[in-house]
Amino acid sequence: MRLELQRVNSDYSGFLQLTELAHGTSDLALKAVELDMGAATWVDANMCAPLGAILYRVSRGLNAVRLTHLRAKVRDILAKNGFLSTYGEAKRPDRFGTTIEYMRFEPKDARYFAEYVESRLARKEIPKMSAALLKKFRESIFEIFSNAVIHSETNMGIFACGQFFPGQHRLDFSVADLGIGIQQNLMKKRGIVLSAADAINWATEGKNTTKTGPIPGGLGLKLLREFISLNHGRMQIASDRGYWELTANGQERTDNFPYPFPGTVVNIEINTADTSAYRLTSEPPDDIF
Amino acid sequence: MNEQITLKMYEIVGSELCVASDDGQKVHDEIAAALKAGHAVQLSFANVETVTSAFLNAAIGQLYSSFPSEEVKERLSVTDMDPDDMLLLKRVVETAKEYFSDPQRFEMARREALGEEDEE
């Protein structure tokens, strides 16, 4: 079976393509699958996380996946960040140290994930960021991972990948899971029925949470949204048939896909030149409890 | 009152990264045991670099499912915590109080925490 992939950016059209790929491969078993990337003139490196998640699911159906006709520029990026290592290509050295490698984690790997992030952010090539920004970025990534661990109920793992763009002062990072998605989680845990896009919106607002047990929740995605908004960065969430994005000028928009993404993806893009303090008040609270 | 017990986050988690819900659960279980035994508890965040709401929800927010908020306020304190992290903790506490202000949710959480079965 042969499938095609075109340009994959961190936006609606990029995710739309991935949902179509997921749909086209959802029932395959014991097949040879060729993903023809001849028309993919660019792939945002962080989008390797959701792409890798979909292809991992295909491989678990005992299908043999091959990536063909990669353009030189795309091959270079995907070989440097280790994505192509899964498909038999040797990893290329990342001389400029701008990649945060593509990795798959188990939900129990929170500590391992944390070390992965810490070690990549500690490299000397990473653009200088203010201590406050680095702290918020780090926290944000861990919040996304924790969200996937707590809510997705995945047994297929959690996929992560990132990329620095030093010239543009951008740092992009994605976390994808193959779990039940926000819409189904909301229906199952709280009995609330919303469209997939509205379910994502719900999860990013106020103190909404799908948690029902003794551990409260309802902050992870809101903290992310607040931070990215202050940073004038961008954020996208794709979950099931729903798409939600926060633009650099603070606008939010939602959309729907014809076919579902088989889990949830959270992409964040931060502006690394930002020098904001990120403290809501100048003094810490005296009375916490 | 019994003497105050200091729980060191770095020691319990074994790292400067207090980020995982599972690690928060370990902290919670130690705090809950000390509170039940009648002690005041001080949480030391010395040398902790990063905390997340997921960790704090499990470690501290969860306490409000089994202890009255007045008791938590009177007997729990934090030290050596980064001011930004204190703001995060404050939000976690506010969210937890609101979460458990729903009596039905509080009762369900209490039962789940105690491992009780639903009534027939």
C-alpha cells in the first residue's frame, strides 16, 4: 500500500494531513506500507512526534513501514533528530545542536522524560533564554507530559520531539499520545457531551477538569495557555476530530477534522527572545493554605 | 501537639525535578501519615528546580479530600520554595478547595481514598 505525505507544518493543514494518514492506515495489518514523501517540501521537526505516533500504531499492526523519496532538506532534519533511525537510516550528527531528538516514552517514564528535556536544554548551543523563561518552558513541557500520562490512558506510549530555530528565536516542542482523546475522556469521566473542538476549548478554560478521584486537576492546560499567551508564542492542540490553536497575537480558533487524530497532540512554540518576568505578583503569597 | 516533622522533597523524589504525579503521590502518603499521627508537617523544597501542578495536585491538593482545610492550614507549611512555585502552589490549593467544595465529589474522593466500595 502506498500513501503520500505533503508539507507538514505545525498548523491545521499539517494536522489535517496526519489525520488523513491515520485514517488511511487505521485497519491495516500485515501489509507493506510505503509513505511517499516526495511531495513533502518541508516537515516541521516537532511534528515528528504526532507523525511518529501514527506510524508507530501502523507498525504495531505488524505492517512494514517504509519512508520513500525524502527530499534532501527533509531527510537531513529527520536524520538529525533521530526520526529516521526508526526506519533504518543512520543518525546524522547535529552540528548546530538545534534538535531535541524524537523519542518515545512509556507513561511510567516521567523521570526519564525529565532528564531528556533537562539534558537537551542544558546544551551550550541552546539560545540564551532568561532564567524565568527557561523555567516556564521547562514546566510547560512537563505539564504536557503529565497531562498525557494522567488523561490519555495510553498503552502505546508518549512521543516527543522539538526543534530550535535560532535565527527566528523560536523553540518548538510537541508531545503526542495515542490515548482516548479529550472529547471521549470528558464524556467518560464527566458525562459531558461536546464536539471534539469544544471539548479542547473546555479543557483549556477556567478550572474545568475531567478528574473525579481524590487528586484534583484542571490546571495543566490553563497554565500552558496563560504562559504561551504572555510569551506571544503559539500553541496547537489536536485531539480526536478537534483542532484548537492560540496564535501569536493571542487569538484562539477551533476547527474540525474529517477524520480523527487517534489521541492527543499538544504543540507549543515559544519566543526565546522574550524577557518577561512571568510572575503574576511581585511578592509570593503569605497565606498559601 | 506532637513535634513538627520536616519532609524533604528532594529526598523523597530523589531528584531536583518534582514533576510526576506518581512522585507527588509518595509525598502525599508521607504527609497524610504524619498529619494522621497528629504532627505538624513542614515541606522543604530546598534544591528543587522544577515543580508542576501535576506533582502538587497529587502531593498537596489531594490532602483536601481527607483533611479539613482548617487542619491543613494550621499544620502544614512550606519552606525553601521558589516564589514562582509558591504562586503555583497557591493556585493548586485554591483549585483543590474548589474541587472538593462539591459535597458529592468530596464523598466520592473520600471513599476512593479509603478504598471503600460503592453502596449497592
